[in-house]
Amino acid sequence: MARMLGKHWDTELVMEEFEENPYLKKFYENPEEFAFQLEMSFLSARYSQQRKVFQSLDLFRSQIISDYMLQKCFVFSSNNLSEEELEIYKQFYQVIAGQLPKPELIVYLHRSPPILLDQIAKRGRSFEQKIQIDYLTSIEKAYFNVFKQMKNQRILVLDLQTKDFEQNEEVLKRIINLINLSHKSGIHRFKV
């Protein structure tokens, strides 16, 4: 979706870099042992990437579309870390989050955990095949908890379920039209 929107609006595009993370596969094999390393490495990588993008922003292309928000770090860490680890993590997160601009609009493409589980199976990444529906349900809940805390943020929750924006141009047009609407702060939900 981010690539399609970036092309549509001819904007700077920021894609999450996760393939290089040395802890990702280890986390899926042993979550308790590698959760803290994984979450700290993602926080550091996302901060570095976004900081670099904002420092080199072209005045003529002042919009940025990212396929993740920095708050994603907090969504996953609040789900994956122990209470003690989360307290340490929060200290780093607050310092880092305060140094980056907030997004003008967050667009969350929502699909239910059973549909996500099916998509993960089809994607075929071997290290993701052990993901359980309970984990996806807890991540979904964590996203909505974080959204509720973001009082002055404009958030679009677009309920896609099985709709395919890559193969169906009408779905993509509907998403673009919803993004183009004037939205006040708060969570706005739409079925696509």
C-alpha cells in the first residue's frame, strides 16, 4: 500500500527494513530470550531511518509516506516484553519519539487475525509459520490501545478483511478517497 500511495502522490517513501534484523528469526524461535534484543534493535533502526529521512527532506517533495509508524515499536514491545524490560524500553522510546515529527495521518489497514494468519501462510516466510492466532489477536489489541492514547492524532482504521487493493483498482481508489477526506483528531473507522 505504501508503495502504491507513494507512486500515486509522487512522494518520498520510507519502507521498513526488517530483513536485515539479526534477531527476528531468533525471536520467532525463542521469544522470551530474544524479545528485548529484537525490540531495541527495531527501535534503533526505525529511529535512525526516520531521522535520516527527515534531515534530508526535499523541500519540493515535503510529503513522506511510510509503511510503519514509530509507535509500532511501542505496540510490539508492550506485547512482547516483560514488565521489567518494558520499563527500560519506555525510557529509550520516550527520548527517541520526542526527537521525531509526528505523522499528520496514520492509516491502519485492518484485517482480522484469522485472515492475517492465512496471509502469513501464503507469504511463506519460514520463520513466521509458527505465529499463532493468539499472538496476532494480542498485537491487534495493542494497536488499538496505542491508538486510544494518541489523543491529538488523526487515525484512519480501514477495514479491508479480504479486499485486495493490489488487484482491485476500485479498492485502491476508495482508500485514496478516504485518505483525502478532511479528518479531525481521533480514530475514524471505515469499511473499504
